[in-house]
Amino acid sequence: MTDCLFCKIVVKEIPAEIVYETDRTLAFRDINPQAPMHVLVIPKAHHADAAALAQADDGLADDVLKSAHAVATQEGVAEGGYRVVFNTGPGAGQTVFHVHAHVLGGRALSWPPG
């Protein structure tokens, strides 16, 4: 998609602080972090939301989750605990319609979040 912010990050048209990358996923720091460690993990292929990612049914959702865990491990929060959040749709707070997992850690995370 030519007008998608995250697609532009994938092709390096827009800069981002990339912390992890595989053939099918990209992880970069959130520009408005909600925890000491807040990284977004996206598939490089465009899918609008978590529902669309699930429908892709080609193992991509698994790759995104594996990348989320790899980021948590790399960032040193895996052992103490971390949260993975997918906002799906505007009512859930999704503002960029390219599916992305928020990986948050580095402090105690209370529940419910909001």
C-alpha cells in the first residue's frame, strides 16, 4: 500500500529505530512509548488488522508472535514478563491500519489496562 505509514517504514521511506528484523517481520520502537520498553512488531506484508492477519493463514501470525518474543528476549524483559497487544479496529484504539503487535515491558503492567 502506497499510503500506509508502516509499509513505508518497511521499505525504508520513513525512518524508524529498527530493533529486530526477519524475512517476514520488522520490529521498531514506538514513537510514543507506554512502557520503558515499547516496540511494535509488524509483518512486512500489509494486513489491515489482527483479523486479516489471522485470515492470511500462512504462518505469518506465528512469525509475528515469534518475533515479539525474540524482541522481549533481546530487550531483556522476557524473563520478568512482558505484554503483547493487538488493537483491532478504531473502537480498540487502532490508529494505523497495518496490523502491529505492541510489545511492552520493563515495569509492572497492571490489568486491566484501560
